[in-house]
Amino acid sequence: MAYEGGVAKGYIIPLGSANIVFAVGTKGLVGCGAFDVSALDRFGYPAARVKPVGGSSIEGLEDLMAGEVKDVNGAAAGLGVEVGMRGDEALALL
């Protein structure tokens, strides 16, 4: 998938009634609520967790990009990612 920062790989992994959804940019990832961004920070990997806007869950990549960043680890914050920005804005920095 193309985005402001370049090209990212988007993934949707179905798990029963839920999906694990994330997009990996050149420097880090933006993911749904299933991701532990603090754990990824221990590896120095920039990551942001997104919550849905206008729905109850992140079901696909469009939801992920339109969602609101809920959590940011230190590595992602160092790249300018902030709580409250949209998923696509965070991905552009990652």
C-alpha cells in the first residue's frame, strides 16, 4: 500500500471473529489494539497502537489508517508520532 512516507506492507490476519491488522513502514509499524507497543520498544522498534473511530474494532487497513493513535512507544515518539494523530499520519512518520 502506498502512503505519504513511501510504501508500506499491510496485513490482515483473521482470528475467529476478530482481525489482527497492521501496516509496516520503512521504520516501524502501526497496529490495532492487539499489539503491545511497549514490548516492541524493548527491541528499539517504533510502533503505535490505533483505536477505531466510528466503530467497535479495527477490521481492515482503511479502519487502521482512519483510526486514532492511542499508544506510542518511545522509539516511535522519537520519530514524531503522537497520541491523538490518525493512523495514516503516524504511518507517514514510520
